[in-house]
Amino acid sequence: MRKTIARRSIPWLLSVAMTATAAHAADNKVVIGDIDDMSGLYADVIGQGGVEAAKMAIEDFGGSVLGNKIEFMVSDHQNKPDVGAQKFREWADRDGLTMVLGGSNTGVSLAMNNVAKEKKIPFIAIGAAGASLTGKDCTPYTVHYVYDTTSLANGTAKTIVSQGGKSWFFLTADYAFGTQLQDAASKVVEANGGKVVGAVRVPLSTSDFSSYLLQAQNAGAQVLGLANAGNDFTNSLKAADEFGIARTMKPAALLAFLTDIHSLGLKSAQGLYLTTAWYWDASDKTRAFAKRFFEKVKREPTMNQAGYYSATLTYLNAVKAAGTTDADKVMAELHKAKIDDMFTDNGKIRADGLMEHDMYVMQVKKPEDSKYPWDYYKLVQTMSGEEAFGKLSDSACPLVTTH
């Protein structure tokens, strides 16, 4: 009788063991979400190119981790904070979301930031510039990966002031990103002996910049600080050129992308200073990635698209090292990671969530100096991570004081 019970128990025990293994595998399923502007003024900055870059990283990683196929989902936030936050929450509640890549728009990212904290899901902000994401608005689950308003100002604004551009007037995107970028640049200008003589706030996706540029012209400043991005940046610079303002004021590109320069053309963009985290033609590693990306997208990648690739791989490596998708254990691995890849060779994720790495001040080439397609930048200065982003001890993030 005992032998019969024992034999009958074996299949039952095997079934329980297999069920437990399957449940553990399901618990460790990796689901990555991408919430970005896929159709608006920032779509060229990351958009579909970012989707392809993340998919490249997943493919390069092998397509699976912890015994499960990696899932990837995409949503268009339409530059609306409530839409981005709602989609994040929906994926978390319904689809087993384990990490979100945040695309362009600081306002949307700040809304998503709150969901990351509530749901305890890692959120890697790529396209948003607002430094408050790792400052006063930091969370234990947020990583700010490519650049922020502090590093952009420390590059472009400081360079222009040092070359004699002392008086500034700002054309500022009318939401959190523009406000934080203008504030960061203003501090740099004033700290280096310059002054801000005025500013005007401009709604997103403005079609007519004439009235705003007239205010800038009447202010009598030397520098036109463009605290905007994407199509708003290119359209405002084109308008300044048409109205002759670019001949009397020096435009300052506080956040410009390779796609912007491509859209403007070197004849219009030549001489512009800008700050970037990455450039496709900087090294053998960047060129190798850019070649693969170009084959899929038919253009060179922006720094944010390169950031999507790097951040996705960095997250997957942290999951593998942790042996679980448990957010706290994965975040612990992210904070221990040394990021050495095609994006940076000296990256580290600080206690406040900032991914600190070198940043580069570039100047847009003259048409005659460009030797081949997309050969747009020449290096002016390399800033160390601390020089660009500031010291961790100066961070406004409440988490820093608890470490």
C-alpha cells in the first residue's frame, strides 16, 4: 500500500514542481514599454528610430532573459502628461510591465515619474531634459540617462558667454522643460558675468514665431537663447534667419539634435554651438552602431536613439545579474553597473538616479568643411561627467542624504 501511494505521488510532485517553475518564470518575464512622442514635434528626436534602437538591443542581448522571451510595447503619449501616465499605469496593472523607456517631453516624464514611484517599476528617462527628474522630483526607480538641463547649460551657455555673448534673451518652450532649461542657462550666464535681459514663453508646436522674435529683437540682447527643441527649435531658428535676427543676435542652441541640423542644412546651421551626449562619427564604436542603425532607419542616429539602445542593454544586463525582475534588486544592480558600450565608456548611475558620463560641446561645420553625408559636427570641448552634471553632493534629490 505504501509503495502504491509513493508511486502515485511522483507524478503529482512533478506536476507541482513544474507548476512552481512555470510560475517563477512568469514572475520573471521581462516586459519593456516605450512611451514617447511618435507623431508630434519631437517624433524625429527618438520616435520610430528609438523603437528600432531598443529592438536592436533586445536582439543583441539574445531576445530572452531568465528563461523568458523579452516583450516590447510602444505607445504615443501625444505630448500629454495624462496620456503618458495613464498608459504607464495600464501596462503596469494589465501587462506585467517591468521597465519603461521615457521619450521626449519633460512634462510627460514628470507625470510618468510619479507612476514609477507608485508602482515600483524602473523608469529610464531618455528624451526628457528636466534636471528635476534626478533633483527634487527623484524617485528610487528613476534613471536619467542621456542629458539634462544642467549639462546642456554648462556646455552651450558657458561656451557662448566665454566668447563674449554676455547679454541674453530667451525664447522658451512654455512647459517644464523650457522653464528648467532657461533657469539652468540663466544661472550659468550670470555666474560667468553675463546678464539676462528678458524672455518670452512660446506654446508647443507654434507655427508663427514672428511676434516672439520681435520681442527678442527689441530687447537689444547679444544672444538669442533657444530654450526649445525638435520642430520648435528648427522653426524658430528658420524664422530668426528669415527676419534677419540671426545677423544681429547670436543664436544659442540649448538643445539641438543631429536631425535638427539635417533639417536646417549646414548653410543655415553653420557655426552653431550645441551640447551633445553622443555623436555617430566620434569613434569606431559609435560608427559601427550607426552603420547598423542606418541600414534599418536610413539616417544616422540621434544621441537619444543611441541612448535607447544603451539603456535597454544596461537594464537587461542588470536583470541578468540580479537573477530576477524584482525592481529593488534590479535597481541595486543598475547603481553598481559600470556602463562601457557604444554610448559611453565611463558611465555610472548615481544615488540620485543620474547616469553620469562625459558630454561634448560641438560646433556645426561650414558646408565646405563637411566631407560626407551627416558629417556635421566638430568637437570643441569634452566635459567630464561631474563638470557637466555637477557634483552628487550638490544634488537636490532627497535620496542622496539617505545614502
